Amino acid sequence: LDPAAQPLNEEEMARLALGLRTRLQNDAGNVEGWLMLGRTGMVLGNAGTATGAYANAYRLDPKNRDAALGYAEALTRSSDPEDNRRGGELLRQLVSRDHTDIRVLSLYAFNAFEQQRFGEAVAAWEMMLKLLPA
């Protein structure tokens, strides 16, 4: 990828997503492809695409941090309370594996706050504060 290239517009992103989806039909074991489709779905605001793509990436490689975090984020943004619960559980697992990852802690704190688990949210924010440079 060329860092000096112009960013894609929404139509180009939609074409990229369609191309990725088509390619993944023939290469369903491509974790990186599913991650890219998940990110593209998030950018386009297409929750179904993002959640499905991240779910596939996570199913293929549950130890992949990007797959787990992307899937958790997509689930926590869902309007379905069961998705939110599953996303929160996945975030708890990620925090227990690595409590020094600011991105994981941030999403965990936000999810806990949204679920009215204020003690957990405060604890995560306090962990984040300890990790920030003085």
C-alpha cells in the first residue's frame, strides 16, 4: 500500500468490500482477508458485514488478537443485547490475557460503562491511566 495515495472514497470502499467478499468465497481460510473485510465493514457502517467477517476470522484463528478485538468491537456495537453480552465476555478474556493493551482496555471500559457495570469501567480506566506516560 502506498502511504502517499489518496484515501478511498465510500464508493471505492464498497467496491473493495464486494471484491473481498467475492475473493473470500474461494479462499474462506484467509484470516487476513476476513480481517480486511471486517475493517471495511466497520468503516462503511455495515454491521452485518463487519460482524460476519470478524466472526469468520476469529473462528479461523481464535488466538489472533486483531480478530478477537475486531469481533468483540463489532459485537459491542450491535443493537442486540446478546451480542453485547458476548462482546463483553470476549473483551474480559482479552483483558485477562493482556491488561496492558490500551485499545483492549478502552473498549472494555466503554462496554462495561454501557452495560452499567460502572466498577469494571472505572477499574479499566484506572489501569489505562497507569499505562499512560507521565
